[in-house]
Amino acid sequence: MKRLFATVLAVLTLPLPAHATDQEMTRAEVRALARQVVPPGKDAAGWAADIRGALVVDGIRPSRSNVCSVMAVIGQESTFTANPEVSGLGRMAEQQIKAKLSRLPMLSGGAATGVDVFLAMKPTPEKSYLSMIRAARTERDLDLVYRNLTFFLFREYATTRLLNASAVAQRLDAANPVSTLGSMQVSAAYAIAEVEKARKQRLGLGAIWKLRDELYIRKGGIRYGARMLLGYRAAYSSRLFAFADYNAGRYASRNAAFQHMVSELSGKELALDGDLMLYVGGPPQPDASATEKALRSLKLMDQESLRADLLREKDFAFRDTDTYRLISRTFAQRAGKPAPYAMLPQIRLKSPKIRSHMTTEIFARAVMRRYERCMAVR
């Protein structure tokens, strides 16, 4: 995996505060910065080496702004802990796991006992999966229980050979209660997609589990996290929107601004969530989203061309489509002001790991404050 992503990436090019320079940082300079940013006793030198190394390996310039961006996300997501503990994690995740297991294609015999009884009695009543789940202290603890449970199900009720069938592997991993992991809370789905793209083949469950193990290690978590954060072209006016994208998905900030314009032009209230199409844990659904319906009502172009443009919503090139240009131009003409390029997505975050009110905007602003403090370090 060391040189799996050797291709040079197009990275974020954002203006910096007037007081800051954005020169490429040497190893020594990153170490010095880390000593002031990383909490005491957290191995600042190790974090510095892995952060700079991740940027260099992925072809991302180790500039002050990029280093501080990665440090800010790590600080917010894990306070510089590779596999952070979450108090009460197992009990918080218990109901979620039961709900996800009930939707799995549980095989005859497993399904017959019911999810509750299965978890309480297997593999043994004395050391049941339910007790293991409740005892989990870190995401990896919970992840390993789910993997053990999955292997047990297929060994007992089918065959473990099915676990390396890509379709089965994808569905089983999607049901894993740990969907973001490691020091940067990297999306497992993102990491899997990146490896599959590089290898040009779908992964079986064994390979997915190996990848998950890598994400729990400091070096691997930073490697994929830095790429997820900085490995795309965005052209935002502020890092704030990149931090929002990290939480809500690439181009969510640009797409939220587009949804705002569509809402204003059509008079239809839209959720500014950055998703222009309908998604149910996979590719876009054939049904039209509220955003697509609002666009249709404007009658600016035919439905076939409109949908073809919307299918590019997760790409930088969406801004070059006829749909994007028409909406931006029409909005600017009617509003008498420039069309907005980016807005913070309005998404309420829900997870067993989140105990207080949290939104994408709150997350992005918290990371931005850390970023600004890092950039101000002398």
C-alpha cells in the first residue's frame, strides 16, 4: 500500500490570511509546529513525521496551510489519538447494531432465533456478542466484534467463501456500525473506493478488513484522511468550506450554494445538504430529488440534459455544466448580485458517538478555529 497512490493530485488552492505565508515546510519545521499544536505527551514528533509523509506520498504540497489543515481536523476529531476511546460506545451503538443486523440477509437458522436472542446467546451465553458490544471502548473494539459476528454467521449458516464475493463484502461492510474511523475519522466507504480505483477491482471482505486495520494506525489514518481532505480541486475562497466538505462530502459546500440559488429562483424550499440527487448508500437513485424537481419547474433545459449535468455533482466539472451556468447567471441577474459559489451545508449530525447537538456548520467552524490558531503559530 506504500505507493498505491503515487499519482500527483490536484489540490486545494485557497487564499491565506494576510499575515501568513504558505511556504513548503521542511521536516524540522513541521516538527517545531507540531510541538506547539499537538497536546503534551502525544508524540508530537511522530505526528509531524506522519503528517508530512502522508502529504508527500500523495503528491500534496506540504505547505503551512495544508499541514495546519490536517492538524486541525485531527485535533477536532480525535485530539491526536490514533484509535480514540469513546465513553459508553458499546451501549450507545447497541440499538444501531441490532437494527443493521436485522436488515442483513441473515441466513436461515440465524434469522430464526431473532437478532436479540442471537446476540445474547452466540457464540456462547457466557461470552456473548451482546456482552462484547457493551464492553467496547474504542471503535476498533466494536469493529472487531462486528467482524467476528459476521464470520460466525457465514461459517455457521452458509460458507465463508462468500465473504470474498465483492457484492456480499460491500453490503456487509456498509452494515458495519463503525463507518468513520481513526484519528481523522476517515469514511470507510471513501477509503475502500480509493483502493478499488487504484487496483481497478472490487475488494473482498478480507481486503476491506485489512484496510480498516490500516486506518486505525496513526500513519494509515493520516494518509487517507489527508487525501480525503486535500486531494481534490475545489477553488473555495476559504478553508472553512473544505472542512465542511470533509464532514458532508466533497463539493457539498458548492452544491449547497447551488441549492440555495435553485430554491430562490423556484420558490421551493430545499434542504441545503449538498446532495443534488437521491442517494441510499450507493449510486444516485433513478427518482428525482427535491432539487431536481425544483430545477425541472424552472424549465431552463430539457430533463435529459438536466439529469446528465446533475450526475456530475460530485465533480469539479459540475461548475462547467449548462445547468450550473444557467442557474448562476439567472440568479445573478434577478438578485442583482454575484451568484454564491459556496455556502455551509445545513446538516444535523446523528451518530452514537455524538452526544451533543452537532451540525456540519458547527464542525467546520470548530476546525476553522483550530486551523487559524495553527496558522498563527510563530
